[in-house]
Amino acid sequence: MFKKLEKDLNNRLIDFVIWWSYMNDYRTHVFEKFKKTWHEAYAHILVQWESFKQWYRD
């Protein structure tokens, strides 16, 4: 059971490293990309919230 879990974990780590290396990232900008995505999503939610409040008033 532990060998299967270890094999799955290793495969996921290898896939993660290969995927980011194909994107020419090499794990240097991973967190900046996640942070940028989070900020864009948060800004979108704020805009939608303001439009909902405006719609609700009308």
C-alpha cells in the first residue's frame, strides 16, 4: 500500500516538474503566477459584486 502511494506521489511530482519546465518556468515564477491569478479573480469578483449591488438597487 505504501509503495503504491509513494509511486503515485513520485509520478505527480515528476509531472509537475515536467509541466512547469515545458512552460520554461523551472519553478521560479510559480507562486507569482498563482498570486496574479488570485488577484485577477478577486478583482473580477469585486466588479461583479458592485454590479450586483447596482442591479439590486434598481
